[in-house]
Amino acid sequence: GFGKMKTNCYWQWALLMSLLCVVGTQKELPPAENVHLLNPEEYKLVLNLDQKDYPSDCFEIWESSGGQARDGIYMIQPTKSALVVFCDMQSGGWTVVQHITVNSSVDFDRTWQDYKVGFGSITSDHWLGNEYLYQLTNKGGQYKLGIKLVDKDAVTKFGEYDPFRVESEESQYKIRLGLFEGTAVDALSQDTEAYLHDNQKFTTKDRDNDNFYQNCAKLEYLGVPGGGWWYDACAGANLNRRNVIYWQKDCNKEHICKYAWMMVRPTDRVKVIKTGSCQRDEL
Ligand SMILES: [Ca+2]
């Protein structure tokens, strides 16, 4: 009778509404492979979602904006994967690949798979992902790695490794570092503590590639394991230990650092100097 028809109509209406909802939500969802690093309420914060072809990194956005682009969340596509990343535009178009706050609520004691595809939150503490570090630094053109350390008195130190490359998963995401420059003391390629991180494979609690008889990622300090890193046997620097940001001379148990960032940017281009009719590359 009449009652039954009314029920049918209601269910048709409910189905239609829920379909509309699904379509509506899908439209907002950024088409990024690492969308798990964004909270749903942050979808609307992606600054270039409407762009047709995504830029390959933050530097490209910064450059094409004439240095005017603002800090924030952007879509990039280095090679295969479209990604959401945080761009540090004020320092010249850096793509942030790691950020940690001391005693972070984000757990950095993670598996190989987590370190591969990234974890945490783009707007706060996170690891972008070894696979994406690989894609960024192997797409052609040299990259450099930037390190930014802020201590408890808000004193900021910088460091740069130029060039910087992370090898493929087959090579266990081995790190390759060039010359160091900066206000911080080199803690990855200099063996002042007898630990050398350059050319080391990545180690996580479930994959031991380090040079220690145990797994460095599992070694605890005050009950907190080290997390994934390019360990030697074990570390002269480790920015993924949640309770102590460690950078040899600059950040340690005695000298507490509050924040660290790791970021990448293309190497400054070779300048071509014209001297009369003669052209030469300045290396
Ligand atoms: Ca080991």
C-alpha cells in the first residue's frame, strides 16, 4: 500500500544522497599516492590542487612564481608518484622530506614499509618516504640535502650536502652525500665520532642493514628506540629518534634541540660566464 511506497522513496532518496556525498568527497581528495600524510580537514589546504600538470618539486613552483610562492602544502610529481609535500618557500623553494619535534607525538619507531611510503602529518612531524626520496633525487639533475636544526633557545643552524642522492629499494635506499657546507658541524660524512653515515644503507626495526652486531634501529635511549636511519654501528647523527634529536656537536643529550628539518632542492645551476667571445663553464 501507500506505506510501502513511501519507504521505497525514502531509500531511493537516501541512496542518491549518499552517492552524492561519495562523489563530493572524492572530488576533494588530492590524487596523491601519499594522501595518508594529510588529515581530511587539510585537503582544502593544498595550494595547487587545480593545476593540470603538477610541478616536479617545490623549487619549480618557487622559481616560476619569481620567489613569491608562499610556504604550505603543494602537489608535486617528481616522476611516477604524485605527492603532497610541505614546501619551505621562504628559504628558496625547498621540498621538506622530514620534520621532527623533540618528544613528538608521532611514532618514529616504524617498519621498513612505513619508512618506504612515509608517515606522520605533512603539516607537522613526518617522514616523506624513502621511495619518494629515491624518485626525487634520481629524476635527472642533481639534488642537495638541507638540514635545519633549532635548539631550545631558538638558535638555528643549517647544513647542506651537495650533491645528495638516495638509491633504490634494491640498494636498500643507500644514501650518497657530497660536500658539506653550513653553520652546523657535519655529522653524516665526517667520522668525528667514528660513525660514517655516507654510503650506508637504510635500517629499520624489521630490516637490519647496519654494521652493528645488533639492530641499531632497536637500540633504546630512555626506553625509546632509534627509529629508521642510515646507520653505521650505530650513529653520529640521527634525526629520527623521537626523544633526542641527535646531530653530534650541535644537538645531543647535553644540548637539546627542539626541531629538525630535512629538505631537498636542485643543486644551484652551473653559471656560464661570458668573457668576450670565449665562453666557459665555471665549475
Ligand atoms: Ca646489525
